[in-house]
Amino acid sequence: MQPVTDTQPGYGLHRQALGSLDTLAQSISTMGPTCSPAMTVPLVFASAGNGTWLAYLLAMASTLLIALCVARFARESASPGSLYVYATSSLHPVLGSISAWALLLAYLATGASVAGGFVHYGNVVLSEFFGVSASPIFLAFLAVALSTAVAYRDVKISTQLMVYIELVSVTLIGAVFAMLLWKHGLRVDPAQFTLRGVRWSGVRLGVVLAMFSFVGFESATTLGGEAKSPLQTIPRAVIQSALLSGLFFITASYTEVLGFPASAGALDQSASPMSVLATAVGAARLGPLIDIGAMVSMLACTLACVTAAARVLFMMAHNGMTHRWISRTHDRNSTPHTAVLVTGLATMLLPVGLMLARANGETIYDWMGSLATYGFITVYALVAVALPLHLKAEKKLSMAIVVLAAASVVAMVLVLEGTLYPVPEPPKNWLPYLFLAYLAAAVAWHGWQARDRYSAR
């Protein structure tokens, strides 16, 4: 894995196009901070109850360990292949192939998940303002088609659009949280801090769900071929996105559990929890605006996932893992337009297929988010294993790196264990087997390609 230099091939992408804010925007938007208070926190609450804040704290700690590993790699190398290139640098080629396909699936499933979220909040907004609803399939098609069109056109437009969307949405949500905390007298909630009625098994499952709020923090690394000073801006973006979003998520989870009114039912049963909270603090007019922000944030997250997935697939094509024609770039836009179209189509097929099977937007958000988490956990663990091996080869290994890598792997194993026991309700209990079948197909494809290369000698 060679350091980035000014003479390194740019793969036909628009080099030096993105500044530090643009790279941070890519990671932040893939995480979708607005999506978590709107949809993920209620899912975590369903398992962890008053321990929701603790689940997010543990998820943040695990994410920061991985972020430190990723940032250490990103200080030495940058390319559109991001994490899978890091894993490939020191691990067996089969593991490198697994990391590539797992990361691609993770971004595609995340895109499908937030497209489901867009469908849900799209109909919430239509109902609030016009008293009507739209076809879920149409809304899913709209979200992915718009995201694909923007990603096809210009990566800088993509990143700038994403950061402005998230900034407005998070500001509105932050205003509601501030009013809620003021209303409750800035006091400590004894039920949450004593973990009243909380079971450790519920917190463990909550950590897994909370991890979905963080996945994608590393997606700035997919812009390695297009960022200015990537060896500085990308590591900084990775750490900042994990830390800033983590603090926001912990605050959001604590405040939502604290302030959600009993008269509105359970937090995890609300179709629009932020709107309910806005009404509870006497700012009912903010509720519909936050719902609009949540809807648009889901769109921004879909865009970020298509952008990231396209660059991973693009680099895989460059490395001979997929058909060479996917590695083409647009003559005028300097974007990986073929890979964008392929990943956009794949992202669209997942939610549309589930909707044809009668799944609603919330269910798609939950199922696809869980599937994406398996992909991210796999890649994160492989990167953590690869880091000390890579630095040892470079004669830069230290005991601190060994401890960091070991702690990161243990954290990912514990998160993975939490997805398997207690056994989730059907059909989520089948997702691990589906993911393993996908990885088996990836290994088989790697073996087939290796055989062809051997035969060609």
C-alpha cells in the first residue's frame, strides 16, 4: 500500500475537488444523524429501555476504537477502495475479497434502509400537510433515483448538498432537545441513571441497534481519490464524525427517553417521535419541520450511500474483482458513472422487492439496517486485524497499536455476539445466515477468478 503523492494515478476521478468540510460531510451524511432520533433511538429503546443512553455510549466507544484504526491507515494511504484496500494490504487475498464484498453490501443495505426511512417519513409529511399518502414503491424509486442522479453528476454537489441538509435538521432537533431539558429543569433522570427495569441482554441488543447509527463514519475514506490533502483531511473527518455524532446520539437518546410523554404511548410505537416531543414542549410548529428534515435527511443518507458504494465498486473493478467496464469514469463529470448506475439500481431493488412482499418503510429500515451492520462489523474487524500486520511490515508497529487493534477486534466480536443471542425474532433471525451465504458466494467468486488467472499463465 503506497502513500498518496501528487503523481499517483487519479483513476479518472476529479482530483483535489473536495475540501475538509466535504470529506466530513460524506461521513456525517452516511451516518445520517437526523435519522437516529427519528427512527433508530426508538428501536434501541424497545430493547434497552432506560438503558438506551448506555447502549449508545458503548456503541460510541466501540466506534471510536475502530475510528482510530481507520484513521491510522488513512494517514498513510488514500484511494476510492477505502477500508477494503486497507484490509487487502496485509491480509490473505481471500480476506481482502471478503472485506470488499462485505463493505459493498453494507453500503447498499444502508442505502436501502434509509430509502425505507424516506418512504415512512415521506408519507408522514404528506399526511401532515395534505392528508394523503403516496405509493411506497414510488417514494422508494424517487429517493434512489434522485440520489443516483446527483451522484452521477458531481461529487462536490453531492457532499455540499448533504452537509447543508444535515445542518438544518440537526439544528431543529437540537432546539427541541434544549427546550425539553430546560422544561425538566436540567436535572438528572434517576430512572435512566440507575437503569431502572433494564436487563443486560436488552442493552446488548440495544448496542447492536445503536451501532447502525454509527456505521458509515468511515465513508470519507471512499473519497481518497478526490479529496484535497487526503492524508490529513480524511483521518480527521473519520475521528470527528464518530466523536461529534456519538455525543449527539447520546444526548438524543437520553433526552427522548426523558421527555417522551406517557400520554403519547410508548416511544418505540410512535410514527413521528420528534413531532410528539416538539408538541410536548409547546413548539408544535417545529414538529412538521423536523419531519420534513428527517425525510430529506433520509434522502441525503441514500445519496451518501450510493456515492460510497459506487466508489468501492469502482475500485473493485480496477482491481479485477468485477467487470472492467465498471471502472469507467464520465468524460465531463469525472465521476464513476457506471458504478453509480449499478449501485443505484442495486440499492433500488432491495426496498422495492421488500415492498412488493408487503414490508413497510419502518420494517425495511430495521431489516436492512441490521443486514448492513453485519457487513460493517466484518470489515471493521478485518481492518483492525490488518493494522498491526501492516505497521509491522513498515517497521512502525508499537505496543499501543497492538492494544488498540486487539480492543477493536474484541469490541466487534462482542457486538456480533449481541446480534446472535438472544436470538432475534423472525425473519431477522435469518439475516446472519443470509449474510454468511453472501460471503460464501464472494469466496467462491474469488476462487473462480484465481483459477482463471492461474489457467491464463
